[in-house]
Amino acid sequence: MPSQRPSKTACSLPPLGMDASSLCMDTRHYLLRTLGAEESVSSGNSVYTALAMSLRDRLIERWKNTQKKVAAENGKRTFYLSLEFLLGRAMGNTLLNLGLEDAARDMLTQEHRKLADLLEVEPDAGLGNGGLGRLAACFLDSCASLGLPVTGYGIRYDYGMFRQEIRGGEQLEEPDHWLKNGYPWELKRPERVRRVHFFGRSDTYYDAHGKMRQRWVDTHDVLAVPYDIPIPGYRNDVVNTLRLWRAAATDIFDLGEFNAGAYPEAVAAKNSAEHISMVLYPNDSSENGKELRLRQQYFLASASLQDVVADWVAVHGENFRDFAKHHCFQLNDTHPSCAVPELMRLLMDEHDLNWQDAWNITSHTMAYTNHTLLPEALERWSVRLFRQLLPRLLEIILEINGRFLQEVARRAPGDTGLLRRLSIIEEGGEQMVRMAHLAVVGSFSVNGVAALHTKLLCEELFADFHHLWPKKFNNKTNGVTPRRWLQWANPGLRDLITERIGPDWKYDLERLRDLAAAADDAEFRKRWAEVRRVNKERLVALVHRHTGVTFISDALVDVQVKRIHEYKRQLLNALHVIHLYDRIKRGEAAGVTPRNVLFAGKAAPGYFMAKRTIKFINNIAHVINHDPDTEGLLRVSFLPDYRVSLMEQICAATDLSEQISTAGKEASGTGNMKFMMNGALTIGTLDGANIEIRDAVGPEHFFLFGLNAQEVSQLRGHYNPQIYLQADRDLQRVMDLIQSGYFNAFEPGIFDPIVHAVTHPQDPWMVLADFTSYKLKQREAAELWHDQTEWQRLSILNTAASGVFSSDRTIAQYNADIWHLKPLVMTP
Ligand SMILES: *Cc1c(COP(=O)(O)O)cnc(C)c1O
């Protein structure tokens, strides 16, 4: 017998090299042979794309191995359903998590290019509004880094969060066409397309066994085409998946209702199908109730559940007995909560399960995360709209509600008030579907996102549900990924920390505790301050480049960056800035600590007060920055287009983090955690995770001010802003200055709505109530700034205490209490 030889065409691929020269070969290959770039004139853009393709190869290699491992283990998996994933840039994160940063830097140095320049080519993937969307992105990073088999499901919006420009001090919204140069980090999966139904009606029929069943007929269908983005874990060879759905028309030439003469109408119908994934709704913490938004929500829920169910059937056939043991669906707010009735529909209508079996599965696989107590953010859809758009789903929701209310009536006979309060359908006026009630009834777990938030959920918003099912409710305090928000955003600090305490903290952020001792080491403090100074120089340059404002060097950097919303109280900060200016103008310059105040954030395009607040801040900044008396004392800037890649630079350079929401209104906050991790001190109210930040670092190392949540709620109904005005001469002067038109000399009256809002007894945010204590606490912070030894000591202690705010801790808790997944261990 001749020796075995491989067939002529078979070949196997060697593993890809992880060194600079392998990366260089591959990048050249893509640049010259795939993109066909001319070497001498190749733009940063094509080099970026070529490097991205080389990195993607290395991701895909690990991705395939992870998928094989997940299939072989056949264990439980979690699916994270979210209308938002605020990913930011991918290249830096990929380099960091794969351990290729030095290799890429070396390779580019040889090409006389700078990695930093290349990274700037990448647009942010801005598929989210703010905290909720960024949380989903941090969670995916932590799941992969902990080796948990978790898949994200979302929508591939053609246009993400709008780009904000500032003209004449006002916000202009520009569309964010983030895909215009292609997106090298995704793979289209046309073979896994799904079909999503809309409109039509529910039909009763008898199947082959004579059993009465329901089916959804005469539907208008939309295709859901998946695009997969790899989510690498931190140096563990795990690569999970974020699957984003794009809407596509079903075959446009197959539309029976259009005759040959209606070709343009047929093409227009294609357009209207594709509108579903066209644009992200830019509302944060408020709902706008547009039909297209409900379409997006159902589109995501249906495509994702069909995907998971199809995979199950491919392996197990129509036997769903163990389905719940193998699956968990985590709902990021109520946005994807159509998943509850949709899973019921798929199991009953498409897979012939009876109600009870389908309900057992659904209510043992769904878990719901609540993100807000604000009534204006609680989603409700009219029954009428539901009936028209999703008739079969409405039928199922009404059945879920009927059975639920029967159970309640059994447990609390005669309590009709309770039935009315608990019902998924809100009565009186137009009937509405309360999505939060649907999510609570349909889930085995309901969690809040910080200790106070969860407590208020149980005692207020969901008090009746909590009484009914106390064990359903649990807290999972948010976190942020220390890879992006410390290691990547602040390499100087990362290396200094590692030099001091070794590298273990990169795998267990609680180890940052070991830094606390270094706070008393003068030499270490000096180096800590030096790293932060370099970061600040970079931020000062950025602010100058984008706004023309020259920040004062070595002055306190005081930062409030987040969505613009009345509850976050940018106005309180703005009033304080005016107060500082007033002190300078009245001759107290000697007592004012030099300070740079930075604002950034987007306002929802339809949110009048938020947009007016942006204008207010810009006008204040203009007056202050152009007044020679403020030279070297006070600078104010509004940085346009706040986004993830900006926050990476901002959080590493901030001295004082402004977390000043009205107590009880900010569910958690995560910006607060990014700042703390990077050594900022916090001035804040007892709200959201601020409370836990203060507990972690110690109350003496946190600038606390303002009413607490209980005091806010007790004051409601007899709040009188005049009392606070009369009691604080400084506040009176600030209001007088505003009302005199000092900041709007050529735009009369434009700030009247702001004055009116904060002086109104119905001001829900109680801005003036907290002004005096805020002012005093700011003065304390300013005084501490003069003692740089003490300030740097507290800065180090803040970082040292920030380990608990790693999203690795959050995800470990989700897994221990809700998901129960077995971590994957990849063997090379
Ligand atoms: C972290 C982050 C947020 C959330 O900030 P909060 O202060 O918690 O509201 C919003 N947007 C971006 C871009 C972020 O990085």
C-alpha cells in the first residue's frame, strides 16, 4: 500500500501569528491585494481597514473555536436582548483583549504611522442613547471575559445616535451614517435570515388531529437579516457574538397585490419594510410612543426568539421539555418585552405546545431588568395600535392578563383596586398595554440596577407585585468594564498601577485594594499626579480643538458629561458656575480656586428644556470666557457630540465628577463609576450608585450634598423655591443676573423658561432646594484642591476602592442569581 497522502486540494490552515511580523504581513496583504491600495499614497482609512481585517481573522479563529466549544458542552445559554448597544470603537478594544497592542504599535512604527492616528479613523458604533446602551456593551465584554456563553441580540440601525453640532450655542442634529465606509467588524449571515409578521389577523382553525388552534394570517412580512459582531474576552480565547438584525423586504417582485403598473409602489413598499432598522430613536429616559418604535421592538424580539428556537429544533426536534433548562432571555428594560408573548406564540402556534407548557417555559426563561422609575419613561402602547400591528400578540397578552388577574383574585378576593393596579392593561381613557407589567408577569426575575433603585422599585413602582412575588425581585448594581474604561482609556495609570501591585488586578478588579497603601507614599503620589497631568493636557488640547476654549493649565477639571435631562440637573451646575463668576466679579477672585468646567451631552431632539439648557450653558460659557476678569480663574466649555470615544479621554482627565441628580431619580449611573476608577473625586447626591460609591471609598472621601430620596418625596406637594431664594443671598444674585439678561443680551427672553422652571413650586427636580448645600460642598472641594497631597491621596483611594464597580462583578452576580451558566474554558 502506498503511504496515505492528502488529496490534492485538501489543506489546513495554520494558526495565525500573534506577533508584529505576522500582523504586518497580513495587513500588507489586505492593503495591497484585497483593498488594492497603492502603498505610497494609501490613506489612513485603508490602513485602518487592512489592520481591522487582520485582527478580524484572529477574532474569527477564536470565534469558531468558541462556537464549537459551546455546541459540544450543550449547556445553558443566555441571550441579552437590547434595543441599544453603545459599543464605541472596536479596534482598541480588540488590540487590548487579544494582547496585540504592542505588536500593532511596533508594526505601525516601522511604517512611520502612529497607532493613535489610525484609531481615530474608526467611527463610534453609536447604537444607543446613553447609560442603558453602554451597559449592554460593558456586559458583553464582561460575559466574554468571564467565559460565559452569552449572545447579544440587537438592531443594526443604519443611523445610530445623531451627531451633535453646536451652532450659535444650540444643538443641531446631524444623521450618523456610521456605515458609510463599511464596517469591517461585522459578518453578514444571509443564510440565517428570519421572517417577521406584522398586521393581518388571528385565525381559528382545526389542525389534522381536529384540535382547535390559532394562526396569524394575511400578514405583511419583513425579513430580518443577521449581522454578527465578534465580542472578544480579555485574553482568554473566548469570542462571543453580538447579532444585530437588519430589516429587508421580502422579494419585491412577489407582491401579488401590486399589478405591473404599480412597480414604483412595490419598490416603495420595500422601502417601508427597510425603515424598521433605519434609525435609533434618540429618546433617553422618555418614551415617544411612535408606531415605528413598536415595530422595532417586535422585530427584535421575534427575529431573536425565532433564531434561538430554530437552533433548538435543529438539535432536539419538537421536544421542548428541557428548553427552559438551556435558555435565559435577559430583557434590557421593557423595550424587548414583546419577547414574552412572542415566545408563547412560537411555542403554541408554530410548535403545537399547549398554553400551560408554553407558559412554564416562557415564565422560566424571561428575566427583566428595570432601568428607571421616571413615569415619563414607562412604556405603554395603545391596545388599538397593538391590535392593528400585532393582532395575534395582543390576543396572547390579553390571555396572559386574564389568567394572571384570576390568580390575583383567588389570592386577594374582592380587592378590585389591586386588580386594576396590577393589570397589564391600563383602563380609564384609552386602553393601554403596560409593558413593565407584561415584563414582570412574564419573568422569573426582576432586577433593579443599584441598591436604592431596587429598594424604590419594591416599595413604590412595583410594590403590589413585590407583595405578590417577593422572591422575584433582586438587585444587580451596575458596573463598567475595566478593560475599556481603565486599561484602554488610561494606559499611563494602568502601567503605574501594575508597577506597584502587579498585574493580577487586570483579572480581578477588587485587587485594586492593594493600591490603598500607596496613597501614603509621596513618591507614588507624585507619579500618580504626573500621569493624570499628562491625561489632562490631552483633554485640554481636545477641548481647544473642538470648542476654541483654552482651559487653564493645572486648574481643577470639573466635569459633568451625560445625557442632558432635567433630572440630571445640569442646571444646578450651571447656576453654580454663574455663582463662581459672580464671586469673581464682586471682587472675591482671591478666594476662587482656578477651575475648568466641562459639560457635554446630547438632548433628545424633541425635549425643549434640555435643548434650552444647552443654549444656556453655551451662553454662560461665552460670557465668562470672554470676560478678562476670569483670566486664569474660570473657564467653561460645552464639548459637542458626547460619545464613548470622547468619554475615554474625558474620564482619564477628570478631577471632580459631577453626579448631582435629584435623589431617587438616577437609577444607577455608570459615568460615576468610570470617573472613580480613573481617580476622580465625586461631588454628588445620595442617588443611584453614588450611594455605593460613597460607601466603598468612605464618606470622608466623597463630597456629599443635597436632599436624600426620602426628603425629596416628603417635600413634594409643599416645595417652595422662594424659601431657598430668600435664605441664600448668593442664589438670589445668580437668579438676578440671569433675569437681568446678562447671558442673553441679544436674545431677549430666551432663558425665561429656565427661570420659570426652577422657581416653580411644581419643579419636580427641586433644583433650588439643593443649591446652598451644593455651593458649600463645591467650596470644600475647591479648598481641598489647594492641598494637592491630600487630593492625590484621595484620588488614589478612589481608584483603589473602585473594584466593586467592575461589570465583571455585576455579571458574576447575574450568573450566580439568575442565569446559572457554566463558564467556558478554552484550551489552546
Ligand atoms: C457612561 C456613558 C453614559 C452614562 O453616563 P451617566 O453619567 O451614567 O448618565 C452615557 N453616554 C456615554 C457615551 C457613556 O460613555
